[in-house]
Amino acid sequence: MALMPVRWWIGVSLLFFLCTVLAAGARLVGQSMSAKPTYLDPGDCEQPCWLGVKPGISTREDFAITARTASPYTGYVTDYGDGIAARFEISTYGMLTLGDVVREFGPPDQVSCLGYLYRMGQNGQRIGFRTNAQLYFADGLIAVDAVRDDVLLRLSPDMQVRTIRYYAPGEPVYELGSTIPWHGFASTIKYRACHP
């Protein structure tokens, strides 16, 4: 059996060394890059809470000030005429992905069925479909609406988050029978498809 030529061994060794250096460099760059801000930090309060604003305790004015001064988002508040926020919704305009939210909140408790929404053009005509889903965190007191511009019924980290709703404890949130537990980012292999 003939021995491999010395040049071949030198080439393989150099290639191995180069791959090791590139992998180590990529890891260092990845660790040094900070994640983009999500503006979802609850502050010092327990969830459901957004930047210190807590439904059931904070006022409509608290929400308005926080939305105006501490984040790029807008939204609205529902109360029972007393000024205390029973529920509020922040509109993220697709600035966040589902991966951002899961990174911030951890895995969701429950997931709705995966369905379709019509994507509308400027003239109001239907131009395609979007996959949509709702994910529920903090025992259902936080609901996240996410969409993806394709017809593959799957949850993926790059889904755009449209809105995040925060409910005060005791507010009706979702029907347990209409959701299933989190199984990670997956398709209808793990999740149900919505029936029209």
C-alpha cells in the first residue's frame, strides 16, 4: 500500500487549520454582537408586564407615556371606565420576529392552530396568503400574533410579530380547547391547521 504524498498531508493540515480558525472567529464575532433591542423588558414586575406597565394595575396614561417615550411601538388600552388598563395591545409593525419574542419571553405555553390570512395590495385586492398563528405566554396573559408571507403552515423564528396583547389576571384570554402545547418551531406535523 502506497503512502500518501507529503503534499496531500500538508494540504489537509492547512485546510483543517484554516477551518478551525474560521469557526473560532465566527464564534467570537457571534458572541460579541448584541441582540437587537425588543423593548419587551417587563422591568421589575412579574409578567404580564411591559416596561413596568402592568394590566390591572397601571393606568391608560401609564401605557400612553411608556409607548410614547420608551419604545418605537404604539397601541391601545381597554379599561372599564376607571382608567385602569384591563388589557393593552402594542403594535410592533413587523419590527420584531417570533424568534425575538421567544428569546425574550422563553417558550410559549400554548399555540393556536396555524391558518391563512389574505395579504392585501394597495388597491385592496388579494395578492397572496400569509401563514398566521397566535402564541400564548405567561399562562395566556400575553398573546402574540405572528405572520409569515408564504403558504407553508409552519411556525418559524423569522415570522413577523404584528401585535402583542397583555391581559390583566382574570380577563378572558383564549379557549384552552383551541390551542395545543408548544412543540418548538415546526409545521403542521406538530401543530393543527385551522379549518375554515
